[in-house]
Amino acid sequence: MIKRKLYLVGMFMLASIYTHAQNSTPLSLSEAWQLAFEHYPEFTEQKALIKASAYNKRAVKNSYLPNLQLQLQNTYGSYEGSAGGFFPLPGIFNVTPKPALENQPDATSSFYSSAVVDWKIFEFGRRNKALEVATFQQNAAQNGLLASQVAVQAKVSRLFVAVEYNQANLTWAKANAERLEKILSLSKSLAAAGLKAGADSLLAASVHQQAVAGTKSWQGKLNSSKVQLSELISLSPGSIQVSSSSFMPSDVGPMKLTQDTVAAGHPYLEVLDQQVNVANARKELAERQKYPSLSFLGGLSTRGSGVDAGGNVSREWGAGFNNRADNYLVGLGLTWNLTAGYTSTLQSKEAGAQLAATKARYDKQALQLTASLQAVEANMQEQLQQLEATQQALENASKAYELYLSRYENGLISLTELLQLQSVLQQLEKDNIEAHQQYWDQAIMQAEVSGDFSYLSTKF
């Protein structure tokens, strides 16, 4: 289910990034995800690991095929020996010639070529277990890519929201500076008309200058957050433009929270589940190392010798190609490493300990994800209520500020009283920004632990 959601999100991101390229609209979160998928080096690493695991699986499959070895020799040396045929080493078998006559040279040249097949036909399931290990490793690599996608989506989402957050704060700082500039202009007019003291203009100018300095600070933070985001999506910081309305929309939810436990198919858990399978298969493979293997052996050889059938010996180098003889040899071989019984027991215990550790990592990850999801669900309703209360307070403060501004303009209140209400309005606007930031942090956490980013893709 989660894999299908990731696929649908990927298709949506491809369509979004095409539209963005055509219309030069502000960057959406889905487009940022797709750019990260295409350019972030972590995905190049994961794709390379998938290829490596596929090659390893093919190599393991090749162990089912017989080993074929070929050897060619043209040598010069002594030729004494007893008759018989045997397999001294893989790739070689030997057939000894007849002894030579008396008063013949004690060395001659000989030519030898052979091809030997060594086909392990029964290994008590070791090859099948090795193939299982390779298959689970390939699955783990593929799920590792999906887990990286979820992790990078969460990381890009946090950096993207950070840009939106800093941009909202910059807009807030500029709006605050504009209000104070209006107050400064009004105080100067009232002072010039003799309705207010000149000190009001100095106080208003001081507060206005402080607000202007605040805009510079938030501009720097916005530029810094764009640089951090550009590291993942490979866009220049100057070209990153985001929507000004998506961070604080008129309606943020409600977010769908329909589960209190993390699905077993979550990519974070799937990776560990495949690692558990790998560890279990390795343990079973280690237990089978103590058993022998049965092989079919077969060989063909062609050899020539400087000793002919009558026992006459030639010293010439090319004489090794004379007196040719062809031979074959077939048989069954049982190979049993008797010390492997003890070694395989130790390897099995080691693999068992690795299996227990991997299962513990899986349980730990599942517990952390479930706890995080339940924490989000417990906090999300409170966050929504905080947003509603903050927005209502902001609306009331905005109306009160307009009334107080009008009363100050008519000389009914002092500048200090107006600045106090302006400070309250400024703080409520800031609280509203912070409430939205906390809400989006919870939404990103919920998306990561559930593996479903569809809600965020519709909001940014």
C-alpha cells in the first residue's frame, strides 16, 4: 500500500515539475521532492547498491553450473612413473605412458591438454540457501531506496517549510515596519500641527528603525534556508521562489489521522525486515557447512610424448607432439571438510547473534515509529485549536489597532498607548506564524512515520 502511494506521489511530482518548467511558477513541494530524487547523491548510491546486489545474485546462480577448466602444456622432463589414471588437481588428470627401452635418453618432451568438468550435484541445500541470502539482500537494497525516498522527502519538506517560515517572518517584519512608518508619518504630522509633542516623532522613529533592522535579519535567515534547500534539489538559491500563501492558508486541515500503529510495510521497517531475512538465511547456511558435497567429475585429455610405443625416446622439442593418445575419465567425488563441523557451529552461533540483533533493531524501529505517530495524533488536535484561537485573537487585535490608530490620529490617546497595542498585534502575528510552523512540523512527522506524503503535496 505504501509503495503504491509512493508511486502515485512520484507520478504527481513528475507532472508538477513539468508544469513548473513551462510556466515558471513558484516551486512546489512536489517539484522539490522530484528534484531531490533526481540529483541528490544518496539515490545514486542506493541505485548502485541495487545493481551490485543484482550482480551478486547472478553470481550465486552461476554456482549451479558445472566448473569447466582447460589446460594446455608442452613440457620437457623425465618420464618415469607407474601406470594408472587419477585426478591430482582440479583441471588436470594424468595417464602415465609405458616405460622406455634401455640405453635411451632419460628425458624427453611431451604435450598435454585436458578439459575437466567438476559439477557439484548435491550440497545439502547450501546453494539454495546462498541464493536465498542473495535474494533477500537484493530486496533489502530495493527497500533501502524506498526508505531513502521517505527520509529525503521528510528532509526536503522540513527545509522547504523552513524557507516558507522565514519568508512569512520576513513578510511579517516588513508589515510591522510599514505600520511603524505610518505611525512615524502620522506623529510628524501631528507634531507639526502642534497637536502632539515632538518627542513622539523621535520615539516613533526609534521603533521604526528597530523594525527595519528586523527585516534585514529575516532576509538573511531566508537566504540561508534557501542555500540549505538548494543542496538537496540542485537549484541555485536565487532561483528558489515559494508561494507566499501556502504556509498560512485560510484552512490547514483537517489532516486525516486514521491509524494509531505504523504499517508493517513502512519502508523503514521493510529494510530491517529484509535484513532479518538475510540474517536468518545466513544462519541456516552456516548450519549446512558441516555437510559434505557430492560432485560429478569428468575429463578429456590429449597428450603426446617423445616416447613411442616401442620404448624409443627422442630428445627433440617437437617430439612431444608425436605418439598422440586420447583419454577420458569420469567419476563421482565426495568432498567432506571434517573440521567444518566445529567451524560451522561457531558460524551458526555468530549468525544467530546477528539475527537477534537485527530483530531487536526492527522492534526498536517499529516502537519508535508507533510512538511518534501516536504523539502526533495526541498533539494535532491541540495544534488545530491553537491555530483557531491565535487567528481569532489576531483578528480582534487587528480591529482594535485600527480603532486605536484612528483615536491617536484624533488626539484621544497617546503614542505610547498606540505603540503598546501595535506591539500586541505584532506579537500575535508572530504567534500565528509560530503556531503554523509547529503544525507543519507535526504534519511532516506524521507523513514520515506513516509513509504517506499526500497531505503535504496538496498543501504546498
